[in-house]
Amino acid sequence: MDKMNISSYSELIVSHIAKVRSMLSRKNPNKKAIYWSDPSTFYQKYRDGDILMYWGSSNQTEIDEFFQIYPNQSYIMAPVDYFYLDCSFGNKYGGKSWCDPMKTWVKIHKFEPS
């Protein structure tokens, strides 16, 4: 990071996204890119037309902020507390997983962003 004059995690992500975007543009400038996004990346600037996969909380205030920051994007909504299907298998030590409890189809179908 020192060689690239990067001093923080945020700057590292900005640098990485810029490199990925550059590679995609060289390969096919008309293709859209899909990026994961959650509150930890809300400072990131994306190109209009990029697709953002939101995987933060289903908290409506957080989702509203996401839409306000990125009004010109397409979205895939997959909040962690509704759509992480690999949850409830515990961790390797026999304890609970960070994303417990299991997300059932009933829970998934109840997600209705406003």
C-alpha cells in the first residue's frame, strides 16, 4: 500500500474498484459491472449504470440512505438478515454463526423494501 500511496482501507477499495473498472472497460466498454455494497462502501463512487448488490441490513433507514447516495444505479436487494441462505450451520467450533438464524422461504418472502 505504501508503494501506491494508499493509507487506508477506504483508499484501497477505491483503488481496487478503479482497477476493476478499467479492466472491464478495456475488455468490453458496454458491459455493466456488478459490485457488492453495504454501509462500509457507501463512500465509494460508481459509474451511472453500475449494478449494486446491496447486502447490508434490511433496516429501512440504511436502505433509504443507500438509494439516496446511488440514485442512478440498478440494484439487487439481498439484505443479510433475509437472504443469506448458508446461515445457521454454526461455526467450525460448534458455536453460532454471525448470521444465525436460518433464513426460511417464509422469511425471504416477507422482505418488502418500500
